[in-house]
Amino acid sequence: MQVKRIIDGAAAAGLMEPLTALVVKAGEAILAVNRAAMRIDGKQDGSPVTEADLAADRIIADGLAQLAGDVPTLSEERTQLASPPFQGSFFLIDPLDGTKEFLAGRDEFTVNLALVTDGVPLLGIVSAPALGLLWRGIVGRGAERVRFNGATIAAAEPIRTRKLPARGEPWIAAVSRSHGDARSEAFIADRPNAVRMTCGSAVKFGRIAEGGADIYPRFGPTSEWDVGAGCAVVTAAGGKVTDGKGGELRFGQRSDTGFIIPEFIAWGDPQAVGCD
């Protein structure tokens, strides 16, 4: 039977630095892989998995076993080991988000790690190894942007989302380079003079959290590990991440279709939820 351990904000704060170091280490493993010569396999859903995905996942799995071995984990690369619904707290991991960006030789891929408590992301780390940049936060305790070089981590800089643009001012919408859909485009088009900021992977959540963009809509299915860490970071920075109708997202429950989030919207300003 799965042990139910509940980690609150204070306990999560004690884990933030070792978790950050672990995510940075996983990013180093990704960067050490030769993209031109690495092995690439296909998953059952047709998406690619590479040596880099698996190397990062091994590092995170080993690190979490030492840091908090009694806390369950759900990783994209080990879903067969999951035992949902998750009770209490669990770690939600995407060892390499933006594999398509990685394969294309671009730098906007991330390592995502979230701590979810009672179905809601509490702590999140979104690290972009090739950019030497990560965003992290704990809900109720604020968010930060951190620069790093290899294993050397610089001082953290507090960040916050920005307020709803004034009437007549343009919205900045973070949009995916690899995934687009008509509903998301229509949603953005409803914002007068919207400016599109193209980003790969969970970097989009980071841009929302640091006040560089206002909204990130995704009206197409994605997986919980793509969203959990970014959800925590944006919320910790003062924003909100909802379903397509403004409702709360829940994590770790699983449905017949797997750990799927049908649609979501990241809002820099919670007051903007539902605003046209």
C-alpha cells in the first residue's frame, strides 16, 4: 500500500536547494549527450525518447530516493511504476521537456520537477540547462529566477508575474513552437493587439512567472508532467494556472486516458481569468 506523506510549504522550503542541485545535475547529463550520435526510440504514443531523457531520469530517480525515499514519484519515463491515485504528496517529473526542441538542436528544452500535495502543485522547478537559467517557487512563499553555469548556482533573484495589461495595451501571449491549435489561436486573437512570444517547452511558464508574458493558452491535450512544475512556479510568482474554463487543475488522479490534462491556461494576473 502506498504510504501517505504530506509535505507542507515549510518542509518543501527545506527541500528546495537540494532539489535545485539535483535538477541542475540532470541538466548537465542532458548536455553531455551527443545529439548527433545519440540513440532515439519511439514510445507507444509515437513521441521520441532519447538517451538524454533516460540519463536525466536516472539521476533524478537516484537523487529523490536519497532525499525523500518515502515520497512516491511519477516520471514520464516510468509511468508503468505509478500507482494512482496519489495520496498526500508526490514528485512529478519530466526529465526532458521539449524533446523535439532538443532534437532540432535548439536550446529551449527543460527539466521539470514538481512536488504535488493533495493534488495541487506546491513546489516547482523548471530548468533550462542550455540557457543556464531556471525558475523555481513554492506556492505561498514566492518564486525566483536562478542563473547557473555547470554545477555552480548563482544567487536567486525574486520574480513576480505582471498585472493585467491596461485597456488598449497589448497582451503578450507565450505560444509553442512545436504545438499549435486553432482554439489557442482564437483565444489569443480575442485579446486586442496580442503579441505572440514563441518559446519551446516549459520555458513559457518561466516567462509568465518573471513577468515577460501575460498568458499561455494550450487548448490541446498534454501530460501532467509537462504542466505541474510550471503551474507551481507561476502560482508562486503571483499568477494562476486553470483549466480551459477557469477551473482548478488536479494532478495525480489519472483517468482512462492516462495522466492527461485536456487543456489549460497560465495567467500572469489571476484577475485576468475570464477576461476578454
